[in-house]
Amino acid sequence: MKPYIRVESPAGFDGHDKRRPVYCKTRNQANELKARIKAWKSERQSPNAQVIFLTEADKNWLGYLKNQVGDLSKLPEIIEAWRRTETTISKTLVRDLRDQYLAFKAGEISNPRTLSDIRYRLTQFSDKFGLGFAHEVTTPQLREYLQDIAKGYSRRNAYKWIRPMFDFAKERRMISADPFSGIDRPEAGRNEPGIYKPEEFEKLLTTADAKFPALVPFLAFSGLAGLRTSELVSMYAGEQTLQWSDVLLDKRLIHVRAEVAKQTSRETGNKRYVPIEDALIEWLSAYRKADGPVVSFTESWFRKQLRRLHIAAEVAPVNNALRHSYASYYLARTGAEGVGRLAINMGNSESVAKAAYIETLEPGEGNAWFGIRRATA
């Protein structure tokens, strides 16, 4: 057992009337105590003198400061600059910064889906840093936070919306220095898309046909025409989604209007026409209506029903897999020459279609996917 180090504490020190021994576990503790006793004695001898004692940790920090500054005579100037900064910023909690920034963006952005995405990203960030002050968030903390997010678009989108919030904070004097200044925008990166096997898609369709009929149009339009969930399911009242009147069976085309399609900066506009597959015609035969929305329920109800469908069909859910599957099996059937047409069908650029979907499946596998038919009584 390591022996304790004995230090004699004089009478009157630390509020004790009598002299007493103090036992320290380490030599550093003993040295710090001796330094405090020495400073206390000096103060008693010269009450008007400014007496301080330095611990080992204090000495280490002084060494660090000298290495950083060089000349310690600059300290008054540095401290004065620090005081000016501290007194001019408005100390704001990260969660309050988030609320103010969201209110600001609500006046700039009219698309509720974009606002919803911003709110989601910032709320995740606030869950981690919300009770701290914005000016105390450091670059290493931000870098670590981003690295904990899955590499690719998720990390890139988090950076996309969190960084402008700190620009907003700097403009409004909530911070004096931008902690994002030393962090580069993450690479988007691309992974092979998650897709369903043809037999899994068939299970989903047949189970929905039997137990969740309201989901059949969504599954068919997403898996056999590549439409986005946002183009089929409304997030808020009044949002434009695909209507039955947009399904032009006589022309074998789906008209994805500009109000329905994802908003982009393409010069040709956002609307597109998607060819109707034979399989899609069969699956829609029992569900087609003259007018009204193709998917008439809200997103929250839709998500609940979709989870129940996957459980009933015993198929593991994969994020955005129906649209990814459509693209992958389309190219498996057409080959590389179909990339241009696929990009038009999905409302993407050819570069996205090539990078994400080409050569992910063997030639001929697409026939199995687009060959799924609805059983008739």
C-alpha cells in the first residue's frame, strides 16, 4: 500500500484553531497544500500584498499560454480583447438559437417539406447541444457530431442546414467566431441502393391486395413507375400529389405535374411523363378512379399502415427501396442504353442514374420484377 504524505497545517489555517497533520495521497497534493499554506502565511504577514499560489496544473497552463502567445506581456491586451468580445455577444442557448433560426427560415421558405427537413436536422443537433451556449460550441465538437452521422447524404444534409444556423448566430452577435470555419462540406458519397427482390415485392403487393387495399396504388406507382413518396403522399393539407386524372391510360403515360414533382433548378422544368408498364395497368385495374388523389390518406397514417404491411408480408422494410428497385430493375432490363430514359422517368439527372443504379443487377433480372401480375379470382 502506498504511504500517505504528511503535511503540518498551522493553527488558524482553513478554519482550524489548532495545528494538525494533513495526509495527502500524492506528492502533487502535498505540494499544492504547502503552496497554499505558504501563501496564507505571507498574506497574514503583509495583509495588503496580493498573494497567490500556483498549483501544478496552473503552472502547466502558464506553460501552454507562453507557448501560444510567446511574450506574456501581451496578456493585458489579449484579456481586454476577450472582455470586449464577451460583453458584446448575446449569450444564447443552442435550443433558443434553433427556435429563432427556424422562425427566420419560415419567413424565407414556402415549401413545408423543406422546412420540415430543416426542423428535423436542427432538432437532432439541439438534442445534443441544446442546453449549452451557442458561443461555447467548438469545431472539434461539430466535427465529431458530423462523423457520428452516416457517411453520405445524411451527413451532407446535416452540414447543409446546421452551418447556416451558425452564420445566422454570428450576424446577430450570438457568437464571435464561426466554429464551422475549419470544417469542409462532407462528400455526398454514393452507396449501392437498397432494393427488394422480385419475390419480396410480389409478397408486398399480394398482401396489400388482400389486407391493405389502400396501399396497392402507392406500391404500384412507386415500384412500377418510380414515383417519389412525396409525389404520392401528402405531408400537409393542400399539398399537391398525383391525381387519378394525371394517369393517362389511353396514352399509357403518367403526367407528373410541376406542382407535384420535386422542385429542381432544371431549365426544362420539373414536370415529366412516365410510361405505364403492363404490370402497372393490371395492378391498377381494380383500384382506378375517375378523379381524386391516387393516395388519399395522410403521411402519418400511411407510415403506420406501411409498417403493418411489412409485418404481415414478412418482408423487412428498406428505406426508399421501391423507387430504387424500379430504377435498378429497369436498367437490368434495358441495359446502359436505358439510362437516359430512366433519368427522365424518375426526374433525375443522367449522372445520378448512372452513379446510383447502373450495373447493380444482372441483365435479365428486370423481367422478373416487371413480370409480376395481379391474381384474378
